[in-house]
Amino acid sequence: MSEAQFKPNVTVACVVQAEGRFLLVEEIINGRLTLNQPAGHLEANETLLAAVERELFEETGVHASPQAFLGLHQWQAPDQTAFLRFSFVIDLHEMVPTQPQDSDISGCRWLSAEEIYRSTHLRSPLVAESIRLYEQQVRYPLSLFGNFNLPS
């Protein structure tokens, strides 16, 4: 008897930093306020980099492109949902106004790393871990990502 093929959810996230603060989005998940980096699922026929830009705009109203790759995390949520999360870095010159386009996002906040580490409302441990990696200056070139037979 063969087991069903494992198909984790593929998501992208971006650590957006400006003036020493990080942009997080507020969402209500299972009746609880949560904080997350702008993030979401990779869609069919979409590159990872295009997904990051789309999710950032949908969740914050900000147009920006990633400058570096931060890391890949495999995570299993408490409900046993499996994720592969590709995280990217976006450094902005200044904190910009936000205007979420996605009705699931109730607001955006610019927070310090310490405020994020102390928060009891993080959507997953990957939120704080991504900030730790950012602060450790982890950066990989975007040239790691090749796209074959996908739209530009």
C-alpha cells in the first residue's frame, strides 16, 4: 500500500524593515488577533519573487521588490498543516503609509524587533525567527532562484 504524496503548503513572506522597525500585518485567525510578516501562498504559474511582491501589496498596499533571500523554513502548524516558507528581505529608506487591499488584514504595524520578540500574538514562531535571521545579517542572493517555463 503506497502512502499519499506529501504536499506541504508553499508560502512566501517578507521581512520589511525601515528606520529600524519591521512591518507586520494584523489578522484575526480563529477569533484571535495575530501578527505576521506580509505573507501568503504561492499561486499557480507564479514565481516566488512575484508572489512576494503580490502578497506585500495585497496585505499592506506597499509596492516593493525583495533585495535578498533570507531563508527557507519547514514548519508544521499546531493543526498539523505542513508549510515550506520562503522568506525574503525588503529594506525601505523610510516607514511608508500602509493600506491593506486584502479584507482579511485588519491593519499594519511598524514594530521594533524587541516588540516582536515580546509579542504573544505572533502567528507562528517563524515571525520571530525571521527577525532573528535579519538581525544576524543573513542574506542570500536572489540569483538562487531559477524559473523555467513560468511567465516573467
